[in-house]
Amino acid sequence: MQPESRSGVDVLLEAVLAVGRGLELGTTLHRLVQAAADLTDARYAALGVLDADGRIGQFLTVGMAADEIRALDHHPTGQGILGELIRDPRPLRISDVRTDPRAAGFPARHPEMDTFLGVPLRVHDAPFGNLYLTSKRGGGDFTDADQRRVEALAAAASIAIENARLYDDARLRERWAVASDEISRRLLAGDSPDDVLDLIAQHAAQVAGADVAALSVPGEDGLVVRAAFGDRAARGTLIPPDGSFAAEVFDSGLPVVTVDAAADPRTTPAIGAAAATIGPFAALPLGDPGHTRGVLSVGRERGKLAFTDVVIEALQGFAAQAAVALELAERRRDAARLAVVRDRHRIARDLHDLAIQRLFATGLGLQGVARRLERADDADDAARVWAAVDEVDETIGLIRTTIRGLQPSGDDPRRVGVRSRAIAEVEAAARALGFPPALRFEGPVDALVPPDTADHLVAVVRESLSNVARHAHATRTDVLLTAGDELTVTVSDDGVGIAAGTTLSGLANLRTRARELGGTLTIAAGADGRGTRLRWQVPLPTSG
């Protein structure tokens, strides 16, 4: 065997130095592929990084232009000759891959390649991936010297790769610790849930090196993105209940991790417009199976490194913090509702024990005066006093109706009146609208609206204001709740109106709710021709 030439040794040393120069894993791997191409004078070079299942999870290339890479339907996954090197990890040289019986063919729009050299790459004595070199410049096959150089480069690169992985893991854990500390402090300080969830989405993306992140929670028609990070992730995006990674994770309570999400149809509704460019993707439940409160989804662009076990561990930590944030928010809402219930109970007790008793005593006194006036034949004054007695009786009746409205219904101590629930929905919508809506009540809403109808009413107010926030571009919104023989919810805005042919799924839900209660839904232009006026009307049960 002929010894290596001096120039060959120099080239190999330069390649080893180039690979070991960086600390970041992605940079190290790209330098390795480029160094292998330079060593063998190959036109094309690639590194197939293996995933946990022994398939090619990431494919890094040198020699192909960016538009050529984008034109490919998918990167190789380990079929044909590439799979042969995975099954039998020994160096492999082929004169023409196009005629080799083990070849599986090239994907559409893939450049033609002929000569081939494959060398396995091991890190810590475990398979890491394979170096693939094709189309030696100037013609001819790859030589024994080419193979030895690439094997020597692979052996030296394994140390550089391990160092880069350790460095990346150390930096990630440091960023994870800092982010977790900030999130914990914000949770304990009582920051609003939306602010905390926004912070979690931001830190999850930054720590994981992701291009997009979204936190989804249950909504009326499926999961809704409540917090998002990245230019192509949108808050308020509706995720259908079926056919998405997020929905699958929410239903099962188990995480889903993939190396090429864009090739899977479940990705599209999970991360919106960014789905077509997402490769590595992970979706993790917020909470345990059976008690899932939402889903954390993160993704990297195609061509980037797959998520490591350390990244998934960090994302699980962020998902747990998001679950805590939602749990705390629910507990704070329950505490606020309980405080309202207690305050209303106190007011009802005071009205019953003080106001009604005083009015009752006043009424008895007026009755005595009226009778004395009748005995004195002062009919006009007696009639006026009896009228005052009737007014007192009506006032007592109104106060008793108010007391019934103040008292919680059913066995749920957290249930509050319709007014309080409507006020809470309007206040919650102010954030999305950018301004507080105006809310008015007409009639004894709390006394006349039964619990089942109240649930529909609250959902109608929420969905109507959500539609205004998403589509109307309004600067003013008015909500009027009227209770009499019928319950009417009127939501008016000064926005752009509903364009012809526009289909809003939320309106179909409102119409269905109205039909279930024997009512109607009408949509019309505003009084001055601007904006939209929504009127949802259902009958109320008659007393007696």
C-alpha cells in the first residue's frame, strides 16, 4: 500500500482543524460535510444524522444550490444504498449508483450522481450518522486514499461532535434555568395568565432554538392558540378538533415529536402559515393524561437539526409551567367568583333583614293612617295613602326579586348571576378588541334568565365579541342585554361589516344555539349604515 503523500496529509490536517474549530453543533456538522467534500474532491457531499429509530432524521448537504434543495419533495430517509450503509455500517464505494441493484432511485428534481463513497460516523462508540460523497470531480472512482482520509476525518470529527453536543447542552440548560426562574417569579407575582403564557411561548422557542411556538387551549370549536411566538404564528388561530398534532396530543395527553412535520398533514392547523416550512416539530401536553389543559407546540424550519432529548426535557418543563399558569388562573377566577358570591349573599341578607323589614313596618303604619282617614271621611287623602302602601308592596316585591337574583343558583357555590358573568366576558374581550366595549342591561336579567339559557347567553356574548375583534376592525362596540318575555342580546359595532360571501363559523354556532332554544339570530348593517348589528333572541320561560 502506498503511503499518503505530504499534500494529502496536509489537506487532512487542515480538514480536521476546520471541523474542530467551532463549538456549536450545527456549525461543526456543516464544516465536517464541507471538509469531506474537499478531501475527496467530491461534487456533492452529505451527512445523514440518524434518529432514535435508526432512520435519517436530518440531512445536511454541500454542493446543491438552495433552490435545488427547496425543489425536493423530501430529504432521504434511508432507502436504497443509503439504507444499506445504515444496515451494514462499513465503508462502501460504488462506481455508478445509477446502475447498482441496491439503488432506490433519485427523488424528482434531484441532480444526477454517479460515483459514490459512504463512510459511517460514530460518536462515543454509538452510530451517529453516515457521510455520503458522490460524483468525484474529473471523473473516475473514489480511491482507497479517499476512503482512508474520510475515515480519519470521521474519527477525529467524533470528538469535535461530542464536544459540540456537550457545549450545546450546557448552554441550553443555562438558558432553561434562567427562563424558568423568570417564569416562576412572574407566576408568584400574580401576573396575568396571558402575559405569563406569552413569556412561556417566547422562552420555549428561544431555549429550544425554534422558529415558531404556540400555546393552545380548549375553545368553543376546538383548540385556540392563546399565546404565540414567531412571525408566522398567530394568536387566536383555531385548531380543528381532529387532524392536527395539537388535537392528538390534547386527546391522548402524550407528546408527539417528529423530524419532518411539513411532510405530515396534521401539522398545518397546528402552527398556521408556518407549517409548510417546518421540519423538526414537537407538541407536548400541558398537564397529565386525563387532565390536559392545552398543548405547547414548537417547530424549526426544514433543514435544521432535530430536537435532542435535552431540548424535549426543557420543553416538558415549560409545558408544566404553562399548566401551572392555567391552574392558577382558574383558581384566581374561582376565588374572585367566591368573593362575589359572598358579597352578594351579604347584600341579600342585609336587604332582607333591614330594608324589607323597615319597608314592611312602614307599610303597616301607612295602612293604619289610611284607615283613620277613611273613618274621618277624608277619601282623597286615604286613596293617596293606600296608593303609597301599594308602592311599598311593589318595592318589597322588587327587593325580593333582587335577592333571588343575588343568591347563587343550584349546588355550585361558584355560580354567579348573569350580570356578573356578562360583565366578566366583556372585560375579558377588551384585551383582544383594544378598547372596552359598552355594556347595558334592561330588565331583571338575573331573575328571569334560567341557568341553561344563561350559559348560552354567555357563549353568545363571548363569540360575538371575538368575531368583532377578529374581523370588524372596529373602534366601538355596544352590548345590550334585555330580559322580559324574551331574552335579547344585541351586539353593535362601527367596523367594516361582513363582506358578501364571507362565512364565519362562529355565526353558525350562534344560530344553532338560538334554534336549540326556539329563538332566532339576525345580522344586519348598523343604524347609520356602518358596521354590523347582531341580534340574538330567545323566549324566556313564563312564571307560574
